[in-house]
Amino acid sequence: MSTQEFNTIVVANADGLKPFAITLTRDHEAAQDLYQETLFKAIAHKDKYQPGTNIRAWLCTIMRNIFINDYRRNERKHQIIDTLRYVEHQNSYSLNAERNVRLKEIHSAIHNLPIIFKNACVLYLQGYKYNEIALALDEPLGTIKSRIHFARKLLQKQVDR
């Protein structure tokens, strides 16, 4: 299938995605962003589409996955922010010196990770998805998953000492 044919099929089915985006986000601006990102990813990954299959289902799957991944990333960010606020609150009253020491140990452990694990781990902790990290570091997805796994193991050993 040529790029022109693929683009024509995507554009012909694109309008059907807008109601689905609104259903997922319940916000018109967020729905528009989700819609645009879906079209971008579909065109960027056109090689993964199998001609003859249901293009609308393929596009909806892309949209749903983007929505879920963004939701998870935002949840992680909120948890980190809540934890940091809690720690700041504890710091302001100096009620929990042990927690502050523990947090410093964690930051130190992250800083002392071998560089091969550190880059992937830091990006992961910032909320990026595995595939985004793989693209950013120009490494295979399996390598990134493995590095993050080993980084977590190393951090756990260092912090549990």
C-alpha cells in the first residue's frame, strides 16, 4: 500500500475518532490533542498497519493506548508531586529526619548508578514510557526494559543496606 493510499484511508476515517476522543477525555481541548496525536502516530507507524484490516479499529486502538499511557504518566507525576509535597511538609516542621535521610539515600543511589542504567532509570522515573525512552536513547525496547529492571534492583540493594 502506498503512502498516498494509506493517508487517504486514514483521513477518510479520521472524523470517526473525534467522538471517541471526547468520550475518553471528557474535555474538548484534550480530545483535540488526543485526536492529533493519534493521527500523528498512525502516520508515523503506517508500516505496522496491515492492509485489509479494519483501519478504524486500528486507529481507535492507537487512541486508546495513547490515552491510557498519558493517564498512567499523569498518575505517576501526581504521586511523585504528592510525595514531594508530603516530604516538604515534613521538612518544614522537621518532624521526620529519618525520612529526609532516606530520601537523600535514594537520590544518592540514583546518582551513583552506572551511566548505562542511570539515563534510562531517570527518564522512567520522570514518567516517560519505555518506547519513548528507547527512542530518546536510540536503543532497542528490550534493552531499555532490561536496564530499568536492573537499575531498580541496584537501587533496592543500595537503599536496603
